[in-house]
Amino acid sequence: MRGLGPDQVLVLINGKRRHKTGPVNVNGAFGRGSVGTDMTTIPSNSIARIEILRDGAAAQYGSDAIAGVTNIVLKNTVNELHVDVNTGANFTSEHGPDKNVDGEKLSL
């Protein structure tokens, strides 16, 4: 946000501060050595909504939020099973313009 490094954005989970990650990104990465919050550790199925605070966020949350605040609100449901299934398949044709069937070349 605002062209600043990823460590300047404060990330909140249900209004509580989220810790930064351990790895440091240096060569060619955005932020050049700054350490941001790893958003991939939050399961996308558990997110109810995402709130973005920009102007005045530093005044409310301090210098950690100089580039803004991202508050991720999680779902409140418990003891429920939610399953998402994604499938895919690739098929290739055995019979095509360049395929031989029983020693004979097919042409379309």
C-alpha cells in the first residue's frame, strides 16, 4: 500500500496483531530486505471479510501501520465441516490428423 514495504502494513486477525514472518526477502523482491506478514498461512475458507484502513491508521494503531491496516475477520462458525473440491482432467485424442490407427494414417 502506498508504495511502502510490506513490513509497513499492519495485519490484524480479528483485531489482534499478526506476527511477521521469519524469512527475509532480499534479491529482487519488493521491499528489499523487509519482512512482511505471510498471508498464505491463513486458510481462505475461514475468512468472513477483509477490512482495509488507509488514512489515519497510523494515528490509531501507531507507527506499525504507517502504510495502512489490513484486518482479516474470520468466520465464527464452529463444529461445522466445509469441504471444497476442485478437480480437473486432461484428455488427448487417440485419433487425430497426425495419428496412425492400425498402421493407416487418418486424414480429415
